Amino acid sequence: MQHETHTQHVQRHEGYAGHEGHAGHTGHAGRPASWAMAVQATLHCLTGCAIGEVLGMVIGTALGWGNTPTLVLAITLAFFFGYALTLRGVLKAGVGLRGAIRVALAADTLSIAVMELIDNGVIALWPGAMDAELGDVLFWGALAISLAAAFLVTTPVNKWMIGRGKGHAVVHQYHH
């Protein structure tokens, strides 16, 4: 597969509004991105982050680790799974590993970082959440609310990035 530049991609799809069920390519070349596009990008990010976050919290809590090592593991796994989901799709599109890693880093880093900041901030500030056990409603409730809050804050960030041809706008050329 020949790699085209972002500019070539934008020129090829200028005015195209029916890209595989997406809300069109309104996020390219500085034009405003749609909220639907931003929500889709954030849900993609949330999926990887939630897998890593939940897995990290469960492992750290089950092993009786303290708050700091549990948070470090959860954040590390959130980035790992967030990047892995993007890598899977880009590699499937025929991009080499090195190029796919560059695309994943460009597409997901800011989104995952914001999501993790909000998610872990809510957990850290929620009274008793860091000390809750796996069987506690507080553990799962605080985790669910923190992920929802992260989604709400990260969606406008993704909308802003897509509108500037950054973030998940970079990945759209591989969704053919």
C-alpha cells in the first residue's frame, strides 16, 4: 500500500460526506470537526483506556498493592491498550509496524493523556475510592463515574484535534 500524505488524503476526499458511516471528513484542513466524529474517536480511546484502567486497578487491588503502584500499572496498561487498538487497525490496513506506531502515537497520545488525567484524578479525589476493594460497590461505581467524566472532558479535546487534522483525523485515511 502506497502511503499518501495527509494533504493528499484531504485533497482526494475534499467534500466527501459519506466515509464508512462517519460524519464525513469535516475535520480536515482546519474545517470544524463534527461532534459525532469526536464522540467516535473518544469512544475508541475510552475502550482501550477502560480495558487497561480496569485491568490495572483489578490487578493492583487483587495483589494488595498500594495506591501509587496500582495507578502506575493502570495508566501504563491504559496507554498500552489504547495504542494497541489503533495499531491493530492501522496494521490491518497494510501499514508497516514503524509507520503504524507513529500513527498510533500521533492519533492517541493527547487523548489518552487527558482521559487518564481526568479518570485517575476523579478516583484519587473520590473519598475512599483508592482504598475500596474489588467487591465494593464504591470501587466499581467510582471507576465507572471516573471513566464517564473522562469521556465528557476528552470529547471536546478530540473535536478540537480532529478539526486541526490531528488526533484521530490521522487514522481516518486507514479506514477504507
